[in-house]
Amino acid sequence: MSSSQPLITAQPVTTPQPLTAPPDAPWDAAEFERRLRGKGQAYHIHHPFNVMLNAGRASREQVRGWVANRFYYQVNIPRKDAAILANCPDREQRRLWVQRILDHDGTGEDAGGIEAWLRLGEAVGLAHEELWSQQHVVPGVRFAVDAYVNFARQQPWQEAVCASLTELFAPQIHRQRLASWPTHYPWIDSGGLQYFRSRLPLAARDVEHGLKVTLGYFLTQPAQLRALEILQFKLDLLWSMLDAIQLRYGLNDG
């Protein structure tokens, strides 16, 4: 005897899937900072010319060439920071950021970073007038530094702050110079290395402020990806400066 009732088939049992964040969800602050710091693998500490410098293989001409070209970067840092101030409507942020200009231009009894770099130039055999004249600055360095200043002028101030986060990686390169140069280049007066000593505590302070601004402004994943692009832009800029210096002064492979 047949039944008119339809057959009932067992339905597969489904296991509830764990909730996951959507693919375009922003990273939390810790992960975002980790990714920013991960950009350090592209820092110019790894550039062949810098490796040569810190390994003691550079000639006097190469050391002087680096100091003279890097001076163009140093004298433009306050101009870059002034551009950030000009674009920043936040009074409290301006009060914090203005200290960077004073760090380089000097104030009161503190002669500042530019003066410290002039002493470095003196220690390697470059007169102040020779540095200020910019006669040794190669076109590639001038182009890269000017691009950085223009970026700070034209982009939102928070993006220019993000570009400054190469300071995350700077203490290591300063420590390398302080550790290796006195041994490899005894002809350089150790007093000329004061710039590198002074930047160790200042870089830590600047990184704390720059990270706070960056982590608080780039809050969506597209914005966070933009921040990583900005930091890469600055890293590429610093790398290209050494490319230009190496093209002019050569590379001793040792």
C-alpha cells in the first residue's frame, strides 16, 4: 500500500560560523602601528651608500659629500614644519609642533640642529660658507628635498605629520654612526657628532606625537592604506637622496 505523504529527507546540520571582521574593516591601533613600523625595512639605513659610510669604507670626499648634501635636507626641515603649522587650525597641535622648528633653528642658549650640522661639516673639513652656499648639492637631492617641502605645503597637515614618521627608524641610524664613526674615521672631531647625540631623545618625543596624530586621524582602512603610502613616499624620498649622492661620489664595495 503506497502512501501519498512526501518523503522527508534529513537536512544537513550546519555549524554556526564565527563572526569575522569585514575585509575592509580598519585595523586596530596596535595593528596599524605594527604595519607602520614594518615599513622600516625600506629605511635608508639599508642603502649601500649608508652601509659603506657606517662600515668605515668611505673616503674623505665621500663623507664630505654626504654631509654637504644632507645639510640641504637639514635647513629645509624648519620650512617643512612651518608649512605644517600654516595648514594646521588646531592651536594645541601647533603648540606641540612648533618645537620642531625651534629644535632645528635654535632658540635662546640652544643653538639648534642646523648649527650642530654646521659643526659636523667643520669636523669633516667643510667651512660654514661652503655648506651655506649649497655648491655641493646634487640635483637629485635638491629635487627630493623640495618635493618633501611641497608635499607638506599642499597636503592636509595630518598627512605631512604621517610623512615625518620616518623618525620611527632614525634612532638606530644615529646610534650606528655614534658607534662606528669614531673608530672608522678618527680624523673627524668627535664634537662634530653632537647632532646625532641630540637627536636620540628628540626623535623619541617626535615619534610619540606623530604616532598619536596618525593613529587618531587615519581611522578607516582606505585611510590607513593611504598612511602607509605616505610613509613609503617619504622612505623612497630618503632613499633617492642617497641614490643621487652615490651617483655623484661613487661607492666603495670594500
